[in-house]
Amino acid sequence: MSRLRRDLLAVLTIAALLAAGCGTTEDALPEDDAATGDPVTFTDSRGKEITLDAPAQRVVALEWGEAEMLVTLGVMPVGVADVAGYGTWVSAAPLDADVVDVGTRQEPSVDAVVELEPDLVVMEGTSGAPLASQLEEYVPVLVTTSSDASRNLDRMREDFRLLATAVGKVEQAEQILADFDAALAEGRQAIADAGAEGAPFTMADGWMEGSSVAIRMFGPGALVSQVGIELGLRNAWEGEVDPVWGLGNTDVEGLTALADEEDLRFLYNASGEEDVFADGLAGHAIWESLPFVAQGNVHKLTDGIWTFGGPASCEQYLNELVRIFTTE
């Protein structure tokens, strides 16, 4: 709780006591005050134990995945880093129009965050300790794991439960996760019924670097790849990836490693204005010679499916995979 909110609480409490002495029956505090509810204690990804006087209501999210999780839980953040970008890339849990932009995801504004007087700031683990320490001078900070290529689906569930504890939405979180697991089971059955169990896929995004296209591949440990594997599909990318996000960099020539994969589906994400696979690689001899390109097995994801999100975005992605492997 911020110093200003503590001072306000003290003033309201004193006023209520004085009013009680005069025979008034009005409540001391409004029902929706952040001080209502029991204290909550949780341990974040740093191993740091954090206790809040009550479940957080005014939350600032410095990463889109965590913002999406909060909205899914029914807690609209008061501030989010790069609100416009979130609106482009994350459709599973839209933000309200009055959510304040607190800067970029790479360099959020500490002043803008503190000015909102949040009960809690949520950030992801790879953003760095200095930012967390700076913010903790003013407000409690919860740091999620955000990604772990050795166990990304379980990690996602743990981050979601951690946030739910902090905002007092544990029961809602368990129902949402149960619904997600049910969707996975239903999708797995649909894939099997279509005879697509074990079918190969890859997932990528990309951008222009001068006149060439840089391609980022999602290895088997990436979150969305884990969704596909859980559905009974097989991620065919065997190139080097990092241990946190499960991502690896390549170029068009590097994609020739996939040339021997029969009936491979190549999926990619391009929710912004730039679509390097449709435009940047148009007429590229190597790209157009790849079997999955020649066979028409390149699939652009529906815009706004965030590949680093929570259960809502993961469910959008699994529905996309089921559609691609059962109807196209």
C-alpha cells in the first residue's frame, strides 16, 4: 500500500470513529477500498516473500503476458507498458480505454508507474533486478518466471496461480485452468480423430534486417510449441534455441533443414504491419523451393494471438492449431 493511501486510510478511520461518537451508522470505509479483505502472502520467482495488506486491486503490469493474465482473472490493470502494442498483439483479454501507458516494455517509466499509486507492480523475471529494486522503493513488486523452456506449460500455470493469489482470485484461476485443460483434451481428441497425431509443425516470426529477413524459430520448449505438443503434434525444429524462451535465430537458408519433413505445416505470427513471410520473401528462390511453401502449407496465425501469454492466449493458439490440422 502506498504512503498516500495509508495516510488516506488513517484519516478515514479517524473520521469514522468521530462519526461513531456522534451516533452515525455510516460505514468507515467504502466497500471497494483496497484495504478490505484479508492480507495475502506469496513468494515470487525470486524466492522473495511478499505480504500485502489485502489482495491487490490497483495493479501495474510491465509485460503483456502478465497483463493478459490479470485481465483474464477479472482485474483490469491501472497501467500497462506499451498499451498500443498490447492492443495489436494481444486480443484474448482486451484492455479498457482508460488503462494508462507507463512506457515501453524495455524501459518503463518509474515515475509513470509510481504516479498511479498501485498496490502492486507485476513484471517478468528477465527484465532485470535493478528495475525491481528501484520500484520497490515505492511499491511492492511481484516478479514472475515468465518463461522456462524446460517446462513452459507448467510454468505458465504457476505464474497464473501466483498472480491469482496476489489479487485474491484463486478460485477463478483454478476454474480458468480447468477450462483450458478441458480445451486441450478436446483438441487432442480432434487432432487424433483427423489422423493428424504426430504430424510435424514449426512456428516462427520474423522481421527485416536491411534487405534480408531474420527469422526467429520457436523450438519445442517455447510456450506455443508446448501447446502443440500437448495436442499430439510434433515440433520439427531441431536448431539451437535458448534455454529460457526456447527461441532460436535463423535465415531463409536455415529453413532448408526442414526440407525433408513430409507434410510439414509452417505457422507464423505477424500481427503488426510487417509480414515478412508474405511480402519480404515473395519471389525468394530458396523460400519458394521449400516443400511446405510449394505445397501451400504456410499458415499465418490470426492477428492478435500472443505467443507468450497466459491460458487465454494459449487457448486461442490451440484452437488455431486444431483448425489448421483438421480442416485445412
